[in-house]
Amino acid sequence: MSEAAISTANFSAAGQPADRSAARFGAVALAVIVLSAVFAGFVPLQFSIVTVFLFAGPHNWIELRYFLSRMPARWGPLRVYYLTAIIGTLSLTAAFISIPILSRQYDWYGPTISNASALWNSALVLWIASLVAMRNGQKVRGATADAAVALPNPWLLPMAVGFLLVSGVWAYPAAWDIGIVYLHPLIALWFLDREIARRRPAWLRTYRRCLLAIPGLLVLLWWRLIHAPPLEGDDMLTLRITRHAGAEILTGISSHALVATHTFLEMIHYAVWLVAIPLVAMRARPWDLMDAPLSRRSVGWKWFVTATGIAGLFIVLFLWGAFLVNYPLTRDVYFTVAIAHVLAEASFLLRLL
Amino acid sequence: MTGLAQMLHGISLLPLADLRPVADVAPSSADLWRFLIPGYFFSIAIETPVLLIGLSRPHSFKRRLVAGFWLTACSYPIVVVAMPLVIGFNSPYYIPIAETFAALGEAALFALAFHTPEIKRADRIRDWIAVIAANLCSYLIGTVFTSHGWL
């Protein structure tokens, strides 16, 4: 949306109430961002443990709920796109889960695991490039005849960039892995930006201004923590959390800075999915699954959507129980299986763009 | 597309003007990246004319030109950067695997991007032959250049 349109939405259509609601939204968003940075900076391990325990499962459920509400009842010309997205999400998730299992079973050593991981990352990159190309193709088909002729072939740029990235994956596998860990939380902000632009344009300028606080706080965190002593503790949980934040790869940076950064971004990711997206983008209450277009397709689909939603709730409850019984193991399993939601996010984000 | 991929086998990559046989030295990842751009332009200089002549009638001149640049842009980074790191630069399997991947991969990519339902089967086959021929040319010319010490 253009600045002029945002301005109009701010001052004429809704008048002053829109201003006030945007200001309230901005104040709450800023408070969440700043508080997350404060907790992540001062007590990174504890903050990470608590936020993952409380929010990991529920945020995945809300994501599932959101995706169900965005999936059209009839796919029509989007059929190939959605099939590629769903098959890719399921097969890449299965492959991701099987890598650690196979490596234990067949005693894979360093280079073999690294090659398996690079192979998976290559498949991920080419899958995303294909989705981007299909999305470009829909834009070409949707354009007028004259405009469509001027548009480039939809496959050219995505595949060229995709193959270049694949070679990067093999040349610098660690950089790619770390990139996914740190960039994934930011995808939620992109989702929110698109949803605000569509549904609450009066908030868009405020939202984007609030986003500026994130790089500012990251600079502050790194300035204060980059040479801080490493996080204390040689227990399995501390090791897992620091390893997840990349401490084994980015050895020149204090583990305190890495965990604080990752936890800060992860908390923002949770806040977006648990509070902002339901507030901005969901017309029905989250538990009211009947508004999902798929459930209107047929009785069978209605049952499927309901069953999926209920199963998701049970998984959230099970996850909380499992965290209470064995937190480190559950955290490991969760972050392996949770790759599915990262992949689903990528597919749906491309549809929104 | 892989003429220089073939030439890379057993020659120094640094700097390009100083190419010389050093068969036992495996290039580093940085060396491979440095070779990517000059190697790419060498490859398209050979392959694009073959595609301009060889692709079937339904494809416009502009599309043939684009294909010459695009197909190599897709396959070359894999052949020159990723494959040497995985297979090993001095492995006897490198050249056959790299050349096969480049030819078949480019044929598949061409079909994906440019083979619309209106393109007839005979034209499709001609396109695939042209793409494979372009790769074969760059391989052979690369071999000749290397064996005569012109590079």
C-alpha cells in the first residue's frame, strides 16, 4: 500500500479512532519488543526455557489455524502450487527428521552428516525457488495480455538464484544453517506486515516504525554482550540451547550474545503469531474452525478441519506435559519436528506476496 | 556448459591468467567461487551460438539468447562450486557426473521454462538435442584449449 493510501486510511476513513487504535497497537508492540530484549539480554537461558515451554506449542496451533483459514476451499488454478507446497512440506519434514535418526543408526560421521544436511538444504532451496516461480507464473497469467508479454519468464530468476544458493549451501553449510535459525523468526514479521497492509492499513506506518526498534535493540544487545563471558553451565540443557543459537559454529562470539539474540527474535516470533496475527488477520475466534473455507467444501472436509484443529490442541497439551517430564529431550524433538511449520510458513508467505 | 568444469580438472584456479597444471592440488572453496564468473562467460561464449542455431523454430531470437545465459547460470555454480566439494576435484567420477548433470539438468530446465503445450514433440526433441550439443561443444572445446595449453 502506498504512503498516500495509508495516510488516507489514517485520517479520513476511520478518523481519529483509527489513529488511537494504531497508537495503542504501536505502544503494545513496542513494549513487547523492548521487554523481550531486556529479558533476553539479562536472563537469556531462563527466558529461552520459559518462552519455549509456554509458547512453542500454542504458536504452532495458531499458525495451523491461520493456514486453515487462508487455504481456499477450491484450489482451481492454484492446485499445482498447493500440491507442491504440501508435498514439499511433508517430504522435507520427513527427510529432516530422518537425518538424525539415520545418522545414529548407521554411525554417520561428520562429512556424511554434513553432506546429508547440504542435500536437504539444496532440496529446500529448489523447492522454494519452484514455489516462487509458480507464484510469478500466476501473476503473469493474472496480468493483462500486454502486461504479460512484458513480464519475464517466471522460472528464470528464481531458478538462477536458487542454483546459486545451492552452491552456497555446499560451500558454506554452517552459514546456511545459522541463517535459517536466525532468519526464520523474522518471517512472522513479514506475514504481519502483509496482513496489516490488507486489513488494518491505518496501522501499517506505526507497525513499520516499531520494527525499527528491533535492529536498534539487536545492536544494543551485541554491543553489550559480544565480549561477555560465555553462559555458565555444562548441563545438557544449557549446551543444547547454546548449540541451537550457533555457539559451536560462531566461536568468536560470546554464547551470551548468541542466545540473547536468538531468544529475543524467537519471542517476537511467538508474540506475532499468538497476539498480533489473531488480532489483525483472523475474523473468527481461533477455536471457531467453521470459518475455514476448506470446512465449507464438503462434510468430509468439515470433519477433517475439525479433527485437525482438535488434534492440534491435544498435541499442544501433550507438548506441555512432555516439557514437564523431560524438558531437554522434548525441546530437541520439538525443534526437529517444528521444521514443518517453517516450511508451511514459507509456502503461505509466498502466496501473500 | 561445463567446458571449463572439465578444464578445471587438474589446473590451478588462481589467478585465471596463471592457469597451469597442478594436478595434485585441490582448489579451495574460495578458489572455486573466484573461478565462477570468468568460467561462466567462457561457457556461454561457446554454448549460446549453438543454442541460437540449434533451438527449434517456435523460439524467438530473444528467447534463444536468454536460454544461452540462463541455462549456464543455473547449472554452472553446481558444477564448478558444489560438485568439486562433494565428489572431489581429482576424482575420476567428477567429469562424467558433472557433464551428465549439466546436459540433462539444462534440458529439463529448458523444458520447464519454455516448453508450453503449443510446442510440438519434434520441436521439443530438437531443443533437447541442441542443449545437449551445446554442452558437448563446451566440453570438447574446453578439452582442446587445455590440452594445447591455450588457457
